[in-house]
Amino acid sequence: MFHFTIWTSGDRDALKLIQRIHRAVQSGEVPQAHISALVCNRIRGEDATFGCPSRIRKDEEADEFLDWCDEQGLPVISVSSRELRRALPERWREELGARFRRLLSPYPAEVHLLVGYMLWVDDITASKLPLLNLHPALPGGPVGSWQEVIRAIQSQGASEHGVTMQLVKPGRENRDRGKPVTFLHFPVTPEMDFDEIREAGFRREPILLIETLKALVQGEIRLGEGPPLDLTGAVEGRQRIKKRI
């Protein structure tokens, strides 16, 4: 059995992805796999904006995520990064990582998936745990948020875009520069606007997550070993099936 955990900040977009992963495991689409636990840096009643006044509060999102986990009987490790940030402003990130590692110790996991986890992971946790993150760019492509990445490829006049699953590396200089494990690519044209490029990547991201899990379970890839696996064919094939349905 292949055991893994999912780390998230519990917003609605992340919940949809996590539900998709859960369905794939439950249905046997990803065979011989088990979600050991979920990790969330928010507790009940907290919003996803971290106090940013320019965004609408989403207090109910954490509750919605935690309620769903309870309904599914999935164990959740929930620690408030906001409370730690207020109590330990100089070392809250390291303390959060230490608490997560300690609380995760009873749960076996061969990989930890970051799915909508909206924080950088501290260096010790990144060194000790195999953390797999989805980055919305090709291997070696632009770093930053998906918005920054799209603006970068547009300014470069790129003819291709993609998504990469990469191992998280410690060190600020390595953010979004982890070792690629799997990736996909798709064409972009000058006629495609910002939203069209985002939509093209967004609809492929959950399929890449599922296909990466399948490849790990089936031993097609080993974390940290060999070149990244190009899963474009598998992802595009799944897209064609969805369109026919």
C-alpha cells in the first residue's frame, strides 16, 4: 500500500482538488493508495486571507474543509499558522513545521502532497520530508505565483507552457526550483489571452496530480531519482475522454 498525506490551507479551490484525489483513491483509479492524514495550517473560523483587507473574508472555507474531512473519516492535523505568527513572529514558520512533523509521526507517508498550501515550508521540514508541490510552469520555467508565471511567459512570447510536480528544496533561493518529478506541456499562441492560458493549465492540473500518484504507486518513478517523467500524453488522453463524456 502506498501511503501519502495532503497539505493544504483549506480553501474551496484546494478542497475541490483534494476531493478529486480522494475519489480517485476510493474508486481504485489510483490503485493500492491510502491517504494517511491531511495537514492544514488553518483552524475552524479562520479565513484564507491572513488579514488582507483587500480581499473578501472566507471564514467558512476552513470549516467547510474540516467538516468534509470529518464526514470522510480522514484524520486532520490542524494548526493555526496565524496564531503562531502572532505569538512567535521571529520563528513561527519553524515552529509550525516542527509541530506538523511531530503530529505526523504516527502516520506513514511515502510522499506529502502540497495542494493549495499557501505558505513556504521551513527548511528543516523541506529537508526531512519528501514534499511534492505543483508548480504552474515547465521545468526550469519562471518562478512565482501562477499569475506571475503567466505574465512572464507572455512577455517572453513563449510558444509552450506547462505544469510541473517538483520536490520541495530547502533554501529561499530554491523556492519553485525543486527537482522536477513529472510534468506536462501544451502549446500557447499569441492569440491566447491571460485567462485562456490560465484555463488551459488549470483544467490539466488535477489530471497531472492523479497521473503522478499513479506513476508513483506503480513504480514508474522514484522520488529524487532519474529525469522527470513527461505525462503529457496521459493527461491529454484523459482530457479527450472527459470531452467525449
